[in-house]
Amino acid sequence: MAVSLEQFTLAIILAALFAIIYLLRVLVLLERRIARMDDNLFRITRKIVKEEKKIEYEFEHPCAAKPATPAKKRRR
């Protein structure tokens, strides 16, 4: 069973195309994962900024600071 040069060339081209398609799929999955990480970092940053503003306000207005409330007990 001999393979002609045309069949061999066609097999190489098809293999290259399938490899490109697979790599594009991997790149799309990685991009989605990075986008989720970016969203999480943005959410964490907003929480930190909110806490820092709260701390700055309490530092500038010590009389306005609310006393700490004890944590509620969790039910099981």
C-alpha cells in the first residue's frame, strides 16, 4: 500500500489545520479563564477600596465610628 506524494501532502495539510483548530480552542479557553481572573481581581480591588474609605473616614471622624458588634452565632 503505497501512499502517493499528493496524499502525503494532503495528510500534512489536514494535520496542520486540525492542530491550528485545536490551538485556537485552547487559546479561547485560556482567554476566558484570564477574563474570570480579571473580574475577580476587580471585585477584590473594589472591596479593598471600600474598606480603605471606611477606615479613612473613621480615622478622620473618630466620634462617628460605630462600636464593633459581636458576631452572630451560626446555627447548625
